[in-house]
Amino acid sequence: MLGRWIILCGLWAAALPAMGLTIYKYTDANGVVTYTDQAVSGAQVFVFRDRMVERMDLRVKLETKKHDAGETLLVRNDLHAPVEIELKLEKLNNVVGASDKPIRWVLPPQSKIRLATLAPRDPAKPLSYTPKLRYALGDPRLVPLHYKYPLPWQGGPFRLTQGANGRYSHFTPKGRYAIDIAMPEGTPILAARAGMVVRIENAQSGRGNNPSGNYVRILHDDGTMGVYLHLMRGSVAVAEGARVAVGQQIARSGNTGNSTGPHLHFVVQRNVGLALESIPFDFRQPVDSLPNFAVGGD
């Protein structure tokens, strides 16, 4: 079965550009799911969705404190990572104290900051405005250091089924330099670099609601982040806020989320200014070589 996935993923990577390629999904009489570029009878069009969907609305939020003099706006960051924020105040009515320009700040982990205190121009009338908050994980002021990553798994050798700028799905800014490695479900996944665990998902079965499936996001000391996607349900062995060492087992590979078969999707990202983007990286050895994990320093 794994061989079929490898062949299919290789076919997609070598096929037409993603914008012009239609992928179909069908299940045969034996319950075997197949993905193909052929419109066979009973097949449904497979719609690709961005692999990274991280909802942080409850972890980074705008708070309004009303008082006799007016209102104070604060932003709270409950994550174990810095967050770049931008607050715009629009449709101002009877307001003083609002900035003419967007307010931007890098908020440290698990902290809050006061961004503005507003008051009514005419105290006899109510004030009104529309706040718009944008944010992105990470500190864009940090400069990534050169680092060659050990292979983040145990076992193999395995095969690279889609690399950087892959035509099937690695064409978005967040995933352009990602890699997909076909491997059996349950393969130990190891931290390729030391850092702080800032986000995990561990309860998703099958496709679920998140294209990423179960995942682990690790913040490195230079502001970059290693992200490991499509992990096995219940296998994530680290908690948010935990510090992990290079080579430490963090999970097991799976086939969850928007996955075309059992594999690990690994990507390195950084905040480039209110947006996460993938960045190029190198492994210390070829993917299909042994030994499978070269332990080294951060």
C-alpha cells in the first residue's frame, strides 16, 4: 500500500503545474482509496487546501476595558511564542486618543500590552469605532542562522515524494519549501532542532477539520519554526511550553488531515512581517541514506 502512495505522489510531483492539474479520489470495492489524475467512474474531484491552518483567536485577542474616562484597548498573547500584532482603528466617531496609523508591536510570550486609551470628544455622546487586529507568530526582527537539519525520523531509508516548489501542493508561501517523505504510519518523528513547543494538535482522526492533521510546531532560538504535519492521532509526546532537544521523539508519523497517504510533511517557517512563510533549508545527509538520524548540536 505504501508503494502505491509513493508512486502516486511521484506522479503528481512530475505532472502538470498544480493550477492546471485535477486530482480525483475514488474508493474501490475493497475499500482501497486511490488518488489519480484520471476521471474514472465514481471518482470525486479532490480539492487541495492549505496544509497549515492554526486557529489562534482564543490565544491572541483584543480586550476592551471600559472606564469612566473612556475605553482602554489591550492585546493579550497566551502563546509560548512572541506574536507580531497590528491594530487598526476605523470608522471613528466622537473619539480622541486614536492613532492615525496602524499600531504595530511584537508581544512577548504570555503577556499583554496596552495599545491605546480612547475617550469621547464630547463626553455627553457615546464614542464608536471598529477595531481590526492582525497578528502572526514569531518575531520578524530575528535573523535566521545557517543550520543543517538532521533527518527528523527514525527508520527507513524513505523516499522524498514531493520537495520544494512541488507542483501538487508546495506552491503557497507557507509551504513552498516543504518536503513530503513517504513512511509507514507509526514511524518515530524526532525534533530536528532544539526549541520551544508552541503549538500542537493531537486529537484529529482521518481527514478531520484541519488540513494539517495532527502537528507539532517548534520555535527555534533564531526565530525560525520547524513544523511537523499529518501525525498519528494521540502520538504527540510533547506539550506546549515544553523545551525539546534535538533528536528527542516528539510524535509518530500518520495519515491525518489533507494527506494523500502515510507521510511526514516537514517545513521550516519564519515571520516575514505579519505573515508566516516557508524558507529554504538543508538536511545534513540525503533523505534516502543511512544512518537515519545524525545527532548534533542546535
